[in-house]
Amino acid sequence: MTYSFALIGYPITHSMSPWIHEQFLRRAQLDGSYRLEEITPEQNFSERISELRANELDGFNVTVPYKEKIIEFVDELDEQAKKIGAVNTVVAENGKWIGYNTDEIGYVRALESDYPEIKRKKNTPILLLGAGGAAKGIYNGLKRAGYTNVTIANRTTERAKQIITANDFVITLAEAERELAQFSIIIQTTSVGMRPHDTDTIISLKNIMKEAIVSDIVYQPLKTKFLQEAEKRGAAIHFGHTMLLYQAQYAFELWTNKQPPMEHLADQLRQELEG
Ligand code: ATR
């Protein structure tokens, strides 16, 4: 069988998804292709979606700005996509479209694959910085994976309160900065520090504990100022581009029922991104 996959979104010309899925196809020894189907804001979205239906894809990814808009066009929604209100992966099965969200599981898989020891310490204190869409997905993913001690710090604390469930706490960014030594995993989920604002960091890492793991979902630049600071203070770091890989891996599994091997792929993607 020859698989046919695609990505819809706008703008997507610089997306790494075709590269990633072509690597997966090769590594899983499957035939297929992954193409970009850019839908511009001027185009009629439902017409373009009807064209995609006619194309008999095996599945497609959905990115900004269509992750919510696609929901009314799918036949079924998986539980996680429903909970988060956004779809990033559609599986076509016997003419039916099923919407999934692989972002939350993708993030946790990426972190646990770099630091497998954290799986044995589910009560380790985790600090999430930010309370936007990305933070919500990562929070849900961590809870689903069984992590019991997650604090959210956000500029607007009200927003963070809407995300957390029982037993977890919300603090201000100033409190996070001050109390940083209490957290063994720190996850930066906002766009602060993204190119062209490379020198911005959301909080100071002055009070960090040395054994901490610091993760940043920003991957442009790959080593953000935040990660540079963390490294300088002796912490272990976790790069944002790995999340891209693992959310894609889960999508690929949903489409093909095969798990592609990931050895050295993060380094290869890093080289691609650094061009
Ligand atoms: P996304 O879906 O990418 O997460 P979003 O929903 O717009 O984007 O959320 C942006 C997040 O970045 C929020 O947590 C936002 O803080 P507020 O909720 O207080 O707005 C945070 N953010 C953006 N710019 C920031 C800045 N300069 N300093 C601190 N936090 C910032």
C-alpha cells in the first residue's frame, strides 16, 4: 500500500512536517508521500476541505490557524481533541474522518525520551510557565501521564486558574522566580524568546536548583536564551524541536499502526533546522 498524507494550515511553506514524515516512512519501510496543502485566508475553507475529501488521503495534519475550524468537518472526535477543543491530526478510516490531538502526548513523550528517569518520579515538582493553548495541552498531557505535582505560573494568573485541576497551584511569574529552587522540572510554554526576540527570557533562572531539567518549547532559535541560562547554571536542558518529532510520531502511528524508530532523528532535525 502507498500512503498519502498532507498538512493543512497557513502559512506552511517552511513546515518541517514533510521532512519528518518522510523520515518516518523510510524508517518504517513504508511507501508513501506527505504534501503541503496550504489554505490561504482568501480561499473558501469548506471547498478546499471537500477537495481533500475527494483526494482520498489516509490522514492529514492540521496546523495554525485551522486546528479549531476543522472540528466541524470531522465525523468523530477523540476524547483528547474534544477536551482541548483543537485537532492537529485527522485519520481517514473507511471514508470517515476522525480528529485527534497528538500535541499533549507528543510533548510528554519527547521529555520522557530525553529523561526516562522522570517516569519513576511522578510526584516530582513541575513548574509550567505560561497559560496559553500550548500550556493547556502540556498540562493535560502531564496529568494524563500521571504527574501529580504541577504548578502553573503566568503573567495573568486568572488564565492559569482556568487550566489547573484539583491539587495543583497557580503562582505569579515573580513568585516562580523567587521559589524556583522548589521545582525539579521547569517548562517554558510561551513564545517569549522566539526569534526575533532572542534575548528575552520569561523569568530569571538565578534561583534554579542545579539538578533541574529546563525545557523550552520555542525552537527558533534552538538554544533559546532561557536554555542558555539554564545550562550556564548547571541544569539539564530539553529542546523544543523534539516536541515536533514526537507529536508527529504519534500521528504517524495513528495513520499506519507502526511506530517509527527515533534514533538520532532529533539531531538530524536539528541540523535541518540550523540549515
Ligand atoms: P499559545 O497558544 O502559543 O500558547 P497564547 O494562547 O496566546 O499562545 O498564550 C500565550 C502565553 O504566553 C500566555 O501564557 C501569555 O501570558 P498571558 O496569559 O498573561 O497573556 C504568555 N506571554 C506572552 N507574552 C508574554 C510576555 N512578554 N511575558 C510573559 N508572558 C507572556
